[in-house]
Amino acid sequence: MAKSVTLKEPYPPGDFAIWLVIYIELVTFGLMFLGYAFSRHADVALFNKSQLLLNQTSGFIDTLILITGSYFIVKAVNLVKDAKGEQIIKEANQKASKWVLASVVFGCLFLVNKLLEFSDIFGQGISLDTNKFFMFYLLLTMFHFMHVTLGTIILFNIFRRTKASAYSAENTRGIETGAVYWHLVDVLWIVLFPLIYIIR
């Protein structure tokens, strides 16, 4: 009697290309984090004094926003991963679309909050030339801002596809690829926030 074969889910999830992107991004940010750490070690007093001009509350709010957005996209992925059968697929996608849209909204909230923070920093006359701390602060946070912008655009595209019932248990690559990228953005901020805003 033939045994039934259970197909294993592809691991890691998402498209292979996104993992190459993640590797490159982690190396890039890792080098920038190391540069920050060495520069801070060379002039701790300057970095600590400059750090006091940052809005820690804003940075903490950003952290909550990104973590919540990641939770929402996980909910969406789990819904479509269990969807089999035309009617169930449609219902799962419609429910998932609401979670994805919530992630998009939270991505936009992060961008707005960050723009307000940048406005405050530039309003104080601070720029890349002010000192090494603010050079790293602006480079790291603006680079991350660009990643959140791209991530939000990706999530919006996923939202449109869920509205069209494009995902199912047999077709999760697209939504998982977007989710993986969003989690990358989240992880990078979780490292960046304490490094720049908290550690003294």
C-alpha cells in the first residue's frame, strides 16, 4: 500500500532572492554599526552629550509601531497558509487583506513620526557636519527610513493582491517574501534604537 507523501514547506520562507538581499543588508548595516561603536569608543563624552538631543520617546514609539506592524503581517501570512478550497481561499484573503492594510498604516505612521523627528533635528541646526554622532545618526536612521518606505510599498502591493484573492496554501511565496523583508526592517530597528538612542 502506497504511503501518502507530505510535502514540506520551503525553508527559508519566501523567495531565495530576498535572502540574498537580507544578507547584503545585514552586512551593510553591521559595518555601519561597527563604525558607530568604534567612533563612540574614541569619544564617549561627545556621543553621550549629543545623544541627549535625541527624542527617546519618539524612538520608542517607532519601535512599538514596527513590532506591531510585524505582528499584523504574521497574522496575514498564517491566514493564507491555511487556505484551501476556493471559498476558504477567498475568505482568508479578505481577512488577510485587513491585517496587511493595518501593517501598511503602521508603516506610514513610522514614516510620519520619523519625519517629525528629522524636522526637529534639522530645526536645531543639526546636520551631517555637526559631529560624528549626528553623522552616524542621520546616515543610519535615513538609510533605515528608506527601507521602511520600500517595505511599506511592498506591503501595499501585497494588500492589493490579497484583495484579489491571490494567495493560498499552495501559493504563499509572494506574501512570505514581503513579510520577510518587513521583519528585516523590524530587526534592524530593534538593534539601531538602543544603539543610537539608549546605550551610554
